[in-house]
Amino acid sequence: MTKKLPEVYVVPITKEINNNKEIFRSYDKEEILEKKIPIDKNDINKIFKEKDHVYKSKIMINDSKIVEAIGLTSTSLLTLTGEKIPLEQITSIKKV
């Protein structure tokens, strides 16, 4: 049973492909830099739904900045000082 298989047509690639935008690899160092993923909005909602949250909660953002959060919009976290912190900039959050 030696049947001839059909030929497969391969489209030639004529344009440059740039599909590796999120990871950078240097050949000098054995280190991979990855893009940090923003925090899930549900993690922030858990802080606001706690029983001890009445008006404000003292939280630490990105392991460096301590703020008093009072509200949340669809795109940012609102602080007591009037600052709006975009949610895509927040990579970690915990209550202090």
C-alpha cells in the first residue's frame, strides 16, 4: 500500500515577525526579564469588603508605597489624599 500523499502548500513569509515583545533574553546573562502582571481587581475588592473597612483602609502597594485607600473605580484606586493610582500599575497589594 504505497499511496502517494497529497502535497501541502506552504505560504512564504515575506514580512518581519515580532512576536516576542514581552520577554527579553540577553546572551551575556542568564536572566529573563518578564513583564509584571497587574493585580486582579478581586484582590482589591476583598480589602474593601472586610468587616473592619468603614471608610478607609491602610494598604501597601507594590511592596513600597503605603496609602489610605477610600475607593475604587473601574480603572484606578482612589486614596485619601486625592491621588488616583491606575490599576495596571499595581502588581501587589496587602493590608497594613
